[in-house]
Amino acid sequence: MKDHIDKVQDYIDSGKSIPETVIADLSEKETEILGTILDFRQNIKQELNSRISDKPLNLKKNVLGQSGDTVNNTGSRVFRNIILAAAAFVILLSTPGIYRNLETRKLIREDAQSFVGTITDTAWIDNKTPDTGTDTEWFDAEPIVMTGIY
Amino acid sequence: MLENLDDHECIVRFKKNREEAVFNCLLARYRMAIRRIIFTVLKGGDPDEAEDVEQEVAIALYTSLADFSFKSSFKTYLYRLCRNKAIDHIREKERERKLFKKISRIDMQQTQELPEEAVEKEEKKNALIQTLFDLPEAERTIIVLKDAEDMSLKELSEILNKPVGTVKSQLHRARVHAAKIYMQKQGEEFK
């Protein structure tokens, strides 16, 4: 049975007409199967077309950039994620460094305040800031006016 | 004017200037075939999903067309791309479904029953399409590529990456399988 059906399908696929002798050899069951295959073959395209739209595809603007370069595709998304992960890693690594740096600055500042206080014999006032709104800190002593020829 | 160019000429022109009009012309030429293949592999399904796959095909085509080497015909290349993208989409959906099921511990079968039932009722209106959907993916794709897209066995062997002889026997087997399911469905209808 398989041989007969295969033989007829060979004729179908090659576009040749099926000889009468081949048809004569087919059993009733084989004829029924082949009739169904031909029916299927004849209608499948039409049936599929009736279920799909023929409207042009509206290509998403983010699919093809205006310059024609592709953007936001899987490749660039993966690349972007790698960059973000690398940046996060660098920040993570540098955080203790930044912290140490801030601590050092604080110690230097305290040393400087103490040194200036010692040589000018003044006390440091933390909250006294100039009217300009800058964060410069001031001493409560009068400014030393330097005179003479330099 | 662009319509007069064959696939080869379109691709050569696209390689030169990446003209969007040429690309759109090529895409329009195969629009229905692309949709038939996606529809077949996805077993119909949600039209929005089918459109997503079509967009994926368009992106992949746009990015790869400039490097197209003409080793195979454009048609076989495009059809293989469509099939692969649709299969990728099914796998992705399946992964998402499994993940969602794991996270929410919701029995998805229950929540999915209703739309699926509705879809099935709609699909049963036509035995031919339902028969197609009852076949395994490889069988329904091979039937559509041969009988709807009228591809040669050689072209099929390029798309499916299998020898011509294998493709031929798979096609014959798939058609007989489809015919038997179809006849069974017809018989059920007449009962």
C-alpha cells in the first residue's frame, strides 16, 4: 500500500499526470487516502490565506532606526546589559576606595583646622558661613592685614 | 520600478545603499508566505504573537541581508528564517510559561483552558486547518512548504537541512498522516 501511495506522490511532486495504470493498481483505501491528499493540497493555501491578514507589516520605529541602523534588537540589548553589569561591578569595587578617600579628607580638614587655630590663636566656628552662600568656613578673629613692601 | 527587480537584484542593491524601499519591497513580495509559515508553526494562535514573530523575522532579515552570500536562494533562506523564528518563539513562550508557573504556583492549565477551548471551537469549524494543527510541527511545516509554498524537494532539503531522500519520505509520510486524521475528522462530523 505504501509503495502505491509513494509512487503517486512522486507523480504529484514532479507535476506529471498520474498514469491510468498506476491509478488502476490502487485499492479503495489507497484511492481514498490519495483523494484526501489531493484535496488537502488543493485547498491548504486558500485556507491559510483566509486566516491571515494581507495588510502590510507596520515595522516598529524602534526596529529600524531612522538612519537605517538597527536599534534595540536582541544583540544590542545584551551588549547594553553587559555594559551596565560592568559599570555596576566597577562602582562596587571602587566604593571602599571612595569611603577611604572621604575619611582621609576629614582627617586632613581636622588637622588643618587645629593647625590654623594654633597659629592664629582662634577658635573654629563651624556654622559661620559668609553671605555669599558658599560653604567656606570662617574664623572668629579679625583678618590679619599685611602691610609693608613685598 | 523596484517590483521589476528579481530577488538577487534587490539584494545587490540593498547591499550597496541599505535602501529601506528595497527592503520593504522584498518583504512585501513574501509577506503572505511569511505569514503562512508563521501561522502554521504557531498553530494559528494569537495574531499579536504572530506579528511579533514577523517583526523578529524583519529585524533578522534587515541585519543579515547585507551579508547574504547567495549560497542558497533568498526564498529558502527567508523560509528557514521564518520557521526558526517561529520555533524560537514557541520555546520562549514555553520557558516563560514554566517560569511563571514556578513563581506563581498557579496551575496554568486551569487559567489557559478557557481561551484554548474557545480557540479550539473556532478552529474545529474547519477540519483542514485543524488537521494541520494536529500534526507535529515538522510534518505540518513540510506540508505547507511543499503544498502551499510550492517548493521543490531540493529547496525543502536546504530549508530543513536534511538530504532530499529523507525530506521526500518525510513529506510522503506527513501527507498520509494528515489524510488519515482528516478522514477521521470527516467521519466524526458525519456521525
